[in-house]
Amino acid sequence: MQDAVLAMLAKEPSHGYRLRARLRQALGPLGESMNAGQVYVTLARLEKAGLVAAERSDGLPDRPDRKVYALTPAGQQRVSAWLSEVNWPKANLTEFHLKLAAAAAARLADPVELVDAQRRELLRRLGEAQRAVLAEPDDSTAGLLLEGVALRLQADLRWLDACERVWSKPKNESEDA
Amino acid sequence: MTDFDAVLQSRGLSRYHGQGESLVRAVDEVDLDVPAGQTLAIMGPSGCGKSTLLHLLGGLERPTDGEVWLAGRRIDHLNERGLARMRRRSIGFVFQNFHLVEELSARENVELPALLAGRSSRAARRRAADLLERIGLGDRTRHLPWELSGGQRQRVAIARALANEPLVLLADEPTGNLDTAATIEVLRLFADLRAAGQTLVMVTHDERVASTADRLVSMHDGRFVGDTRLAGGTGRLGDLIGLDG
């Protein structure tokens, strides 16, 4: 979640509660299991790592929910690196989903291009798995494992097609409403 | 156009249907260069024009506009006779439904193109026997198509497409009617052909088939929207099966 929070701050400095609202909006029903403290724990870690800086709003008590968080230059760098990396997180569709949402919200990158880069990477991996299948004899049990790998990659590719369909539509600016 | 590295090329290749408001751009100004020996996969949703493109490249359909070049020779404006001759000698077609002649044995099906190209029956028979041996069906030469499995039938169809040593093999959904095991049979054969330097262009909707190509182009509404080099792989098969620690 650290990367997603950082990317959301790339758009503009924000209060913790606002970040939480945006995460919940991006995640829908899946975001409901996220408790209020989680965002603040993440922000505290990021602050400690020097990736965000917190500023207390004037005249208010020093509580985490009163602070405005902003990216430091190191945080900016980390966001750029995260957006351009094409590692397919293990069974972590949520991270990729949040990457697209954050990239679109902060206008940091075109989500469709991120999907495309990811698709190319997955196709290369699928090709690798398929070529390994072709090299196995018919009765090989290793072939069965590779079959499973190929089927999962294929499912991921279909999901990327769905991502592309949604993110290639122009968005209205309801995100911050 | 003198780029002989590309065995198959198109420039501004277009095929339109209808006119005015109802004009459909099935293939819309496609530029393509297929180097000799490349396996190219064309993917896209149904109706994106990928099969039409394959037909234009192989001279089965005439373009509305644009050019097709095969081994440095322009073929789109050949007359019917020239086109038929070019198709017989220089292009091999593979179809989703095999298109074998049901009354003829596997060997007779494979002999047919060589006979039609004017080779002696002896030469045609020898070539067919060699090809069937090469695709692993040397013991099925007398079988009729219905006596063969789907994968075997498609392999016979591929052998037939190779009968006249075509410059390019064009395959339209070659695994579209096959189950996983038969698909793997066909992909293994394609891999052998690739190793032997055969140029292959295939249209498919199956990512698993497309991913084995050297290069993948995506089509949408008659145009290319993506061009990805796949050969080489990531060297991260370990990651894929979760063995990266």
C-alpha cells in the first residue's frame, strides 16, 4: 500500500482522511476492510523513511489526522520508479489496480500505456512458459505445472484487456467530489 | 521497394466494404514488413480485420488500395491467372477447418498442390511422403481425414501447405478448432518449421498460441495498434512457478 499512498500524494498534498477516502473509492467494497489506522500507519512509515513530509495545519492540535502530507523529492522518485516497473505482483491485482487509479488521478502516466507495458511483459512470460511446454514430452508432469502457469497468465491478460477498456474511456472528475 | 530482407510487405494496404455512411474499413492502410524466417502472430477481437488482412496478403482477396510485395515482387495487381499461380507456388494456406479433401487419403491430399503446380506424380508422391514423415505421420499416409484426430488433420493440412515450398505460410486460426493437446501438436510443428527457417504469419485469438511467435501485432478496427517483439523471453521462468525464493 505504501506505493499507492505515495502515488496519490503525487497529485497534491493531502490529509490522511482524504487519502483514505480516495483509496476506498478506488477499491470499492474491497476497501471497506481497510481500517482507519492503516493509512496513518503507512504515512508514519513513509515519513520515517523520508518519502513524505508532514505539516501541521495552523492552530490545530498535533494529531495525525490534522497533518497535511506531501511528497519529498525522494518520494517523487519512488513514485516514478513504481509506475514504470512492470513486475507482475504475485496475485496482487490490487496493487496494479491502485497504480492505474493513482496514475490517472495524478496525471502521472497514461493508465492505458501502463496496461500496455504490463501486457507486453506478460505475453513474453506466457511465451516462455508455452515454449517450455512445447519442449516437454507429452507425459511430463512438469508440463502440467507449466500449463497452470500459462492458464493463470492468460487470465491475467484477459483482465488487462478489461483494464484497458475501462481506462481508455474518458473519465469525469468525480474522483475528488 | 527493394528491401529484400522482408519476404512479405504491405504498404497502405486497405480493404473497404460499402460506401458513404456505411463504409467499413475492414483493413485500413496497413504497413507491414515480415522478415524472412519470422513467425508473426496477428491478434485482435473478432471483426478487427485480421482474417481479411491475411487474405489480402495471400492474394485470396483484392485490396481496395495499397500494395502487397512478396520477395520483392509486387503481387496485388497481378491478373487472376498470375495471382492463382503465385498462390500455388509461393504461398501456403492453413485454415481453421483444415479444408482437406475428405475422399482423398492423407498422402493424396498432400500430393495435390504439387500436382496442380505441374510436378510429376512421382515427384509429388515423394515430396508428400517426405512431408508426412517430417510431421510425424509417416504411418498414417493411407488414412482418410475422418480416420485422423483433429491435431493430425491440421498437421496434414500444414504438410499440404508446404508441398510447394512456399515463401510464406499463412495460417488463419490454425488451432481454433483444436483442444489443448492438439494445439500443442500444431505449435510443436510450427516451432520445427521456424527452426528450419520457414516464414509464418498466423491469425489467432488465443494468447497462448500468439505468445509463441517471434512478434505479435494487435489489430483494432482494421489498423495495427501494437507491435511487440516476443522472442528471447524474460529468463524468469523461475519467477513464474514461484521458485524465486
